[in-house]
Amino acid sequence: MLKKKHQLTEEKRRQIEAIAYKLFLKRQRSDQSYDPQQAMQDWITAEQIVTNPFKHTLFILNQPLIRTEKGLEALLSWLKQAALLEILGILGNLGLIVAVLTYLGTEKQRRDIEVYTAWQTITSSYGQPGNGGRVRSLEFLNASPGANWRRRIFPFCWQQGICLLWQPESLAGLDISGANLTRISLEGADLYRANLEGIKLYQANLEEAYLVEANLKEVDLFQANLAQTRLDRANLEGAYLQGTNLEGANLQEANLKKAVLVSINLEGANLQKANLEQASADQAYLSEANLVDANLSIASLQMTDLSEADLQRANLQRALLIDANLSGANLQGANLQGAHLQYANLSGAYLSGNNLSGISLAVGNNLSEANLAKTDLSGADLRGANLQGANLQRANLQKASLEGANLQGADLSKASLYQANLEGANLLGANLEGSFLCETRVPPGIDLDGDRDCLFNFELPVAPTDTIQ
């Protein structure tokens, strides 16, 4: 009997030990550190479970649930970590949004500070001949999102039409005379009435800039880009513009007196009423330019392309047009007194009604197909000139020198050839109907009396405003 009681006690002791160990493992999985007092409590709890049949039964039934919990521990741990990461991600995104909104909200304030600093740099450098930081400052003031100096595109422009923009600063009235702004980029800048006298703008980009009434006296614009620039009434006296691109520029009423315009591109430019007196524009490109009422007196236009240019009423008095291309040019009413037109190409030019008396158009001039109707060419030197197919209706050629000129197919009807010299001229197919011949020296061997009209009075050409029928 005593032996059985001892065996039962020994069996219960082993059960208690096993249950206590399981409780220890469970606590260890819960990341609890080892505690001797807690270990003693596990033993007491295990002893209570073994000695109490009800608790012992519940403990046995709970073991499958414990095993299931152990299997799900890894999943539960991952889910906890994922939830934590999601919360951290949301907080991070919120922080980023707040930072972006704060940055955008203070952009205008930063811009205003930078604008003030740029103006301070410019004003403090007044009168200094060098750069003095003005190039960078001026480019910044003229900049907008995406400008070449400060490319602020993102996040100010998320998509087309949704942008945070600022306007470039106006540089109107700016005084930076004498500064060195070599290679500066002020595309589209507002420089209305700015004082830029004597500054260096070598290879500068001023495309589409607004320089109306600006002072550019003696400015250096060598190889600068001024395409589509507004220079109305601007003062460019003595300016150096060699190799400058002024294609499509507006120079109406601009002062270009004594300016250097060698090899310049002024195709299609508006130079109406511009002053180019004594300007040097050799080898310039002025095709289709508007030079109506322009002053080109004493200007050098040698080898210049003026084809299809509009030179109505232009003053070309004493201008050097040697080897110039004036084909198709409109020279109606232009003053060509004393102009040098040796080797000039005037084919298809419109010279109707012009006063060209005493002008020298000799030595290889091409006036083929030119409209010289009613033109005063009295005393003009047209020796060897090419007047093939030219319209000389009612032209005044009194005392004109036409020796060796090519008048093949020319229309000389009702022209005055009084005392004109036609010796050696080619009159094949020329129309001399109604022309006035008196003391006219005609080529030998042709059936034409140079004195046929000496007994008659000749009516001089009518005013240029009359239309030739």
C-alpha cells in the first residue's frame, strides 16, 4: 500500500515537471526574460493543474489550441510588422506633402529676396566697366520657370496648364552704360528706353527683346542675335553690328548713323525712315527689307544684297552701291544723285519717275528689264550698261552717254534722246517710236537719223505720278 502511494506521487511529480516546462516555453515565446520567482510560480501552477482533475482536463484540451497558436506565430508577427510599415509609410507621405506645400508656399518669398539681391548687385556695380555680377543678375531677373539660368520646372509645372508661374522683371529704363555683358542671354527682355551706351554685347542673345527708344550708342553687338527684336526709334549711332543677326527686326525710325553693319543679316527687316547716313553696310543682307523714306546718304553699301528691297523715296545720295544687288528693288522716288552704281545689278528694279540726272551707271551695270519709265537720266553715264528689255518710256536721256550700251529690246518710245550718245549701242529690236532725236549720235550702219526731230519741240516727261499706259 505504501509502495503504490509512492509511485503515484512520483508520477504526479513528473506531470508537474512537464507542465511547468510547457509554461516556461510559453513564457519564453512571449519574449519574457528568465525570472526565478516566475519559474517557482510555474511549478505551483503546474502542481495545481495536476492535483485538480478539472483543471487538468482543461489543460489537456487546450494543448491543440496552443499548437495552432505556435503555427500562426510567424504569420501574426509578419502582420504586425506590415501594419507598422504601413503606418510609417503613411506618416512619411504626410511629411513629404507638408514639406512640398511649405516649399511652394514660401517660393514667392524666396523669389522676392533673390530679386532684391539681383537689383542690389546691378545698382552697386553702376559705372564699373566690367561684369560685376551683372550678367548673372540680369539673366535671373529676366528668367521665368524653365529659363536658361534657373530651370525651375518641377514641381512648379506638373502638367500643361497647371503651373506656378512668375513674370520676368521689367528692365525698362535700366542704366548699365559701359558694362561688359559679353554672351549674355536676355531673350525677350523688356529694355524700353534702357541706357546701354558703350556696353559690350559680343555674341549676346537679345532675340525678341523690346528695345524701343533704347540708347545703344557705340554699343558692341558683334555676332549678337537680335532676330525679331523691336528697335523702333532706338539710338544705334556708331554701333558695331558686324555679323549681327537682325532678321525680321523692327528698326523703324532708328538712328544708325555711322554704324558698322558689315555682313549683317537684315532680311525682311523694317528700316522705314531709319537714319543710316554714313553707315558702313558692305556685304550686308537686306533682301526684302523695308527702307521706305530711309536716309542712306553717303552710306557704303558695296556688294550689299538689296534684292526686292523697298527703297521708295529713300535718300541714296552719294551712296556707294558698287557691285550691289538691287534686282527687283523698288526705287521709285529714291534720290540717287551722286550715287556710285558701278557693276550694280538693277535688273527688274523699279526706277520709274526717278531723278538720275548725272548719275554714273556705266561699267558693267545690269539694268535689264528695269522699269525706268519717265526717269530723268539726263547727262547720266550709261556707257556699257545692260539695258536689255528695259522700260525707258518717256525717259529723259538728254545728253546721256550710252556708248556701247545694250538696248536690245528696250522700250524707248517717247523718250528724249537730245544730244545723247548712242555710238556702239545695241539697238536691235529697240522701240524708238515717238522718241526725240536731235543732235543724237547714233551707231553707224543703222537706218536712223540723229537729227530727224530738230525742227520739232519735244514735250518733256510728265510727272512721275502719272501712269504709263
